[in-house]
Amino acid sequence: MVFSLALLVRLAFQAEIAGFHTPPRDDAELYDSIAVSLVHGGDYVDGEGFRSRRAPAFPILLTGVYGIFGHSWAAARVVQAILGAAACSILLAIGVSYLSTGTGLLAALACALSPSTIFWSGSLLSEPLCTLLTVASIGALVRSHGGLRPTVAWSALAALTALTRPNMGLVFLLGLAWILARGGKRSMQRALAAIFTFVLVLIPWTIRNHSVHGRFVPITTMGGVVLWQGNNPVVASTPELRGRSLPGDLTREDPDAAVGEAESDRRFFLKALGFMRERAADMPGLITWKIVRLWNPFPDLDSALQEWIATVTLLPVFGLFGIGLVMAWRNHDRRILPILIPILAVTLTGAIYWADARIRAPADPLILLVAAYGFESLLLRVRASHRAGRLLL
């Protein structure tokens, strides 16, 4: 029922608002161009001529869709809706089996109906796939104490998540730390198996990148570019850009963008590090702006109605999320820790690079799960106080 509800809502959004046949724009257009090239037997190259700027998982999925249905944006959007609905179902399974039936059901229904999770299904972007893989990886991680099999499954899913959005490789590093911190029998063996699996999944793409660029490129040639886009003098000195990214046209006009793709990424990385060292005193303020942008309940959207809907839904979610954290702390409930891993990953990403709702998107279902935990904990406290009051009477 949760899957069906989530799917119907996303299909309705695509039909009535996003448009099944609306041409992709910006990053979505670049993903589309890679898939079109691949399905016609061409190279893995986007419309701007870059061969490794985009992580491979989503373009390869898109290629499969186009290979079956032709160059159909409508079919791709239906697949996006299915991915989003599947993430809601997995969230339900995690919540019910790991926390409680009420928490799992509330979180899954919220995920099915949340505008922030529905929105990304309307574009040909990597967010629905990355969100699904992120949620699935946490579902495997909370079972990793059961042996090597769930640990290997978690590691493989974490690697696929990184191949969708490289910054989400932090989920693997944080999850590995959690496995080791828990200790227990064979924890080191599970950690080594996880590392081996993670590298094994990434290695084919890394080898491909080396053959293309002649140097070590783990996933993309975008890390240095994005680091510079969020940490540079223009962004730091322009109030409306603080916490956001340097506009793409300004990046392309930079002389360092004119060299080879991999070399350009290296130079931008070094420029960003140089800026961060020279302006170290300004970095705390810039990082604060990034975090504010990441958790902003008043986003700038296409219409006043969309902004109103976003604010009305985000404010209670963020509030209940905070309550969930407090309740878990008071109850010494360590079960919440692995659920926080993707949330911490996107927060670190925002603090290091730049931030907006799109950066936060893969963690949104887990934010809803913690918020549902907070709501149920609050409800239990209220009921307990009412019972105590009746006993006194």
C-alpha cells in the first residue's frame, strides 16, 4: 500500500506539474546526453564533451531505459517514480523491523507524501536512484552485526551509492567506523570484507577512468571543480551566494577550465585549498552559511505556492527531527546512530563543498525516520503523563 501510494502520487506530480515529456534541463540534460550516446553505441561523454564529470550509475540506468523504450523521457520519469516508491517501501521495512511499527509506518507515509521527496522524481537527475541506494544501504547496515553477508551487501550498496553521487562515499566511511566502534566478534573481519567489496565494485570504473585520462580518477573529475565552486572569493564576498556555488558560466570562463578535464579538476582543487588556507578566518562563517542553506525551511522556488508548501512541510519535519535526536539522547537509544549516517554525510558534504536541498535529498527519508521516531517518543511521553495524572486522581 505504501509503495502504491508513493507511486501514484509521483506519477500524478509528473503528469500534472512536471510533465512527462518536458525536456530535461541543466544537469538532467547532461545525464540524458550520456545515455543517448551510449544507447547509440557511442562513448560515455556528456553534451559538454566531458567524459568523467558525471558519476556512472544513473546514466547507465538511463541507458537501459532508453534501450528498452527508446529515447523516452516519459519512460525515464516513470522509472524515477518507481525508484522513489521503492525507497519508501524500504524505509517502512527499516522502521518497522528496527525501531517500531508506528515509527516505520509514519515515516514511510511521510516519505510517500513529502513534497521534497516527490519533487525529484519529476527530473532526470540522480537523486531518486541515490536516495534508494542510500536507504537500502542503511537497511543492510543495521543488519550487519548478523554476519558477513549483510555486511557485504551494505558495502556493495554503499559503493553503488558512491557511483551515483561520489560525496555519498562518506556513507561507507562513516558506516565502517560504526561497525568498528560496535566491536563484537569478528568486527575486524567484517570491516575488511566491507573494504574489499567496496573497492571491488569501484575498481572497473576507476580502471576505465585511468584508460581515458591516464591518471588515477576514482569516480569523477568533478570533485575539485565543485570544491572551488563553493570555496572562492566571489562566493565569499557575495551575500546572496554564500553557502551556494559559483555560477557555472564563471567556472567555465576561468583559465584553469581550458586545460584537460582531469588536469582542470586538479587545478581547481588546489585553488580551492589555497583559498581555504588564505581565508581561514572566513571559513567558519562560510561553513555556517552552507549549513543554513542545507537545512533551510524557506527555499527559493519557482512560485510562491511552492515556497509555502515547502515551508509548511519542512518546519514540522525539522522540528520533530530535533525532538527525535533529543529523545534518543535521553533514552540512550543507540539504534538511531546508523540512521544518522547519511544525514551526517550530506551535512559534511554541505560544509565542505556547498549546500542546498538537492545535496540533502539522499538523506531526506532518514530525516523523516528520525522525525517519526521523535513524534512517537513524544506521543508516548504524553500518554505516560496522562496515565500518571489519572493514577493521582
